[in-house]
Amino acid sequence: MVAKIDRDEVQRLLREGAQLVEVLPPAEYEQEHLPGALNIPLKQLDRETTAQLQRDRPVIVYCSDYQ
Amino acid sequence: MSPRAAWRLESLGFTKVFHYVAGKADWSASGLPLEGRLASLPTAGGVARRGVLTCRLTDRVGEVRERMATVGDSACVVLNDEGIVMGRLRQKDLNADAEATAESVMESGPTTVRPDLPLADIVERMQRRGVGSVLVTTPDGRLSGILYRRHAEARLTEMENEGAPEEK
């Protein structure tokens, strides 16, 4: 189940070891991204690219805004 | 885009998936740090002065006048009980009856800008309109600070001298 969260919750989860994933294209990620975020563009989300994520830790995904 | 990504992760077997709905724009607008090529460029929020004098809608003009004189501020931001910016009081507004409420004499709905807007864009807009200062608020309308044009111009001049990029 996917849970929608706000900024406060993001910060709380990060303190607890959550992983951040920006799903925008690399060009936008390279301009600006949240500290420590990985870049896995939506079109490239598959078993191979997500192998770098730890399954036992929370994963937070985001893009620019309400898209 | 990110809702689909969140569900894609879920379909790949991840069980602790969260979707930060408001995303990068919200994070940046709240003045939180970013990383990346453009992250070091100045923004309105980065140069805005914090600790701005505030009052409530029901505060009396006389009280506000005293507080402004004590701290030496030339403006006071009027907030509602939720901390949302409702108006702005300047010196000229405080010539009213001391018993009048802030709400009755304030400039209602003052122009505000988001903290993540590029400083160069804001300064250009302020220069064009002859504005000396502007309130900086978060996307939900809470006060972040006040941006003085002279401070912003000084920051941009510093950057030019340092040879930093100007565009965001």
C-alpha cells in the first residue's frame, strides 16, 4: 500500500533511515534534488534499477509537485 | 508522475512505499536545502530576513506602535490564529486611533513571493514596480521572512563579483 505523506513526515522518515527517490528525468535531478536522493526516472523503474534500494527500509518517491 | 512511480515500486515488491505528494517544489519553498547544480543560486527565501515583527488581527494599533518602536522595525506583519499572513502594517498605518485593531488599518492581502523563487527574478520585478520590500511566504501562506530589495541587490552584486552564474 502506498501512503501519501507531507514534508514533516518526509523529514521524520528520513531521520529513521528512509530512502529518497526522485523519479524525474536526469536533467531535472541534476539541477536540484532533495539531499541524498537517488535518481530513478519513472520510465526506468524496474527490478534492475531498484536493486540499489534496500527493501527493508522505507522508500519515499517524489517529483516536482502534484504530478 | 510520482504516484505512478510509487505504485510501480509497490508492484515490484516494496512494502514500505511513501509518496511525497507536494514534492520538490514544496521542499524548496519551505526553505529546506537542496543539492544539485542550481542549488547554490540565491533564492528569495535565502536572502529574506527572518524574525519579522508580527501581530494578530485583533491587536490594538497602540500596542503594535510601541512594539515597532521598541524593536526598530518599520513594518509589522498581521497573522491570523493559524499563522497565515493576512496583512501588513507600515508606519503610516499606525497614525490611526490607538484603540483601532490591526485588521482595521492594515494593508490587506499584501503581495507575497515564494521562498524558492530565484533572487534575480524577484529583484528585477521589485525594481520594475519600485517596491522596496516584499513578504516571503510558504505555499500554505505562512510567513517565512521579509525580503528587502537593497539586501537582495547587494547579494546579487556580491555574486557578480564572485563570478557565480546568475540564471536559475
